[in-house]
Amino acid sequence: MKEITDIETFTSWLFETEADDKLDEYCFSKKNYCVASGMLEISGLKVDEEDVDDKHFSSTKFINCTFKSTNFKSAIFGDCEFINCYFINCEFTWVKLFNTALTDCTFDYCTIAGMELNDSETYSTKFKDSNEILDLIIRGFGNRDLTFLSCYLNGLSIEPIQNEFSDKLFFEDCIIKESSFDRIDFSDSIIENCTLSLNQFSACTFGLNTFKNQNSSPGSEFNMIDIRSILNSPPINDDNLKTLFGIHNSEIKEYLFELTSEIKFQSIFISYSFEDHEFAKAINEFLLRKGVFTFLWENNSTAGELLNHIMESNINEKDRILFIASENSIKSKACQFELTQGQKKQEITWEKILFPIHIDDFLFKVTKEQIRPSEKQNEYWSNISELKKHNSLDFTEYINKENRKSQEFEKLMFRLLKGLQK
């Protein structure tokens, strides 16, 4: 194997057309070389209209290098580094990179077929205006910060990295076909103004802004998304569900959650003021769809029974009290009675009974001296103090019915559900 110690020897080896018989006695020096010690640094190299076939690069750092109209065929880069390098109108055919880092590199008007990035890291690296990127494989550990602008990608395969690393992938004005994304976290990635068809997303995680603007799928060539990707991610915008995946059920995540979940929930008694009944009813309907057993006064109270008996018996029957805290409910004698019964049950069972959520800030502003009637101050203040001990989820924004259509509302409801798991 040829030993290289300087740039002159490197360029001579790179462009030699005939084998050196003497060196070939030791090994296949025409294809391979080794660095004498450490890493060989190549800076400012300019290669124009050359064929770099069957060359095996090792432990080389390329800095501020430009490759123009250069054909790389069956080249292998091992333990190399590219910094601020520019590839213009180059061809990469069956090229492999192992343990190689690319930083601030640009591939412009390049043709790629069968290129592999194995255990390689990329930082601020761009593929631009490349009309043929076929079978590009990206796999292994390391941070990935990659941008594809106005590219045609077919057979792109991106495999997962280790948890301590992150993906930042940006696709804009691209055509992406028949590609595979396996266990990729797209939380910090963006796909914008792209045409996607027949791609596969397996066990991925999407962020709220992963799919932006005018993404589309031609004809009926929808993309495949698995159950895990839907459950891992915030709700996907209705338009993207229909356009990209052919899914017309906007509640697909809820449906799959119910279909796949084996979680059992605590039963609850919903304590609320009748002035807040519209909000309480919405919460109740959501919980019922998730399989939570509830008691809501206007739906479940029995006619003809004493009011206090109905409240007391149902509080004892249910696991917890979901208290919808508001100025209305805290001033309500009936709600205070329910809180008192909940505290009594708590003292007997030593279990957590009270579960507050709030729709205004009265719970946190009220003082003992404000409580009326005065003879109830101690009892009511004890109930209020107990509520304050618990982390109360803030539903203030969702008094407005229209706001409950947001993804943030669903995320908050899933937090509530998590608190009710047995």
C-alpha cells in the first residue's frame, strides 16, 4: 500500500493512470494509500473534469476544496473529513463514506447513484438543484444537518441515529419518491413545498411544523405511514393527512389510541358549577371516548333522590374527583360539599382523590377572608388549600369552544388522561 505524506504525492497518486509496478508488488497502490502519521490535510485542492475511479481514501481532511465535473466511481472514503468543500456538476456512482464528517459542504447540480453515508456526521451540508439522486443511503450514528433544495430523490433511505444525536433535515421544492424513513425524529425537520409519493414512514416522530405549506402527492400515489408514527406525533394537519397519506379521518390518532391502548383509567366524579356546564360537558365527552368512566350531574344523576345523597354516594363510588376550578365553582355550595366529601374519603383511604384543573385564576387569588358565609370559612379554605397542593392543568384558553380544535388542547387532554391512568 502506498504511503503518502504530502499533497504533491497525493495529487500524483490521485491522477495516475498507470500502475506503478514496483509499488504494486506491495499491494494495490493504485487504489489505496495510507497516511504516514495522523491525518493528511489537503487544502485548496481544485479538481476539474477528472475521473476518480476505484480510489480508496483514508484519514484525509479536505479543506476549501472544489471538485467540478468530476466523476467519482466506486470511491471509498474512510475516516475522512470535508470542510467547506464544493462539488459542482459531479457524478457519484457507488460511492461509500465511512466515519466521515461533512461540514459546510455543497453538492450543486450533482448526479448521485448508489451513494452511502455510513456512520458519518453532516453539518450545514446542502444538496442543490440535483435532478437525479438515486438510492442515497444515510445510516448510523452522528448528528445530521442536511438540506435538499430543488432535488429529485428516488430510493432515499434514512435510518435512525443514536438517541444522543439529532436530525435536522430540510427538504424544499423537492420531488421525493419511493423512499424510506425508519425511526426518524422529524421534530426539528421541515418538508416544504415538496411532491411526495409512495414513500414509507416507519415509527417516525413528526413535529408540529414538519409538513409545511404546499406539499402534495400526485394522483393516488399516497405515502405510507404506520400506526407508531401517528401515535408518536402531535396530530397531523387534516389537509396533510388527506393529501399526503390518503387518510380522511381527522380523529385517526384518537381511533388508534383506543384501538391499541391497554391502559386502564380511574373512574371520576366531575365537580363543576352549572355556569360552566358547557365546558364540563366537552371534557366529559372526550373522557368517555377514551374509555374513562365518569359521573356528570346533568347526565347521570338519578331523579327523586336527595341531592346530597347523590353526590356523596357517587363520590364514594368513583376513584377521584375531577374538580373544574373557577370562580363559579369555588363559590358554589354544592361544589364545596363535594370537595368536603372528597377530603373525607381521602382521609379514610389515604389515596389521592382530588384532581383539579382550572379555567380561570380565582383558585390562586382567593383569600380566606373573602369566603362567605363566614361560618364556612374554615371548611371551604381547607378545601381550597388542598386543591392548591396539586398541580392544576390550565384550561383557561379553552373556555372558548373554537380553541378546543387546536393541537395544544389535545396535548393537554392527553396530559389529563395520563394523570388518570391506574
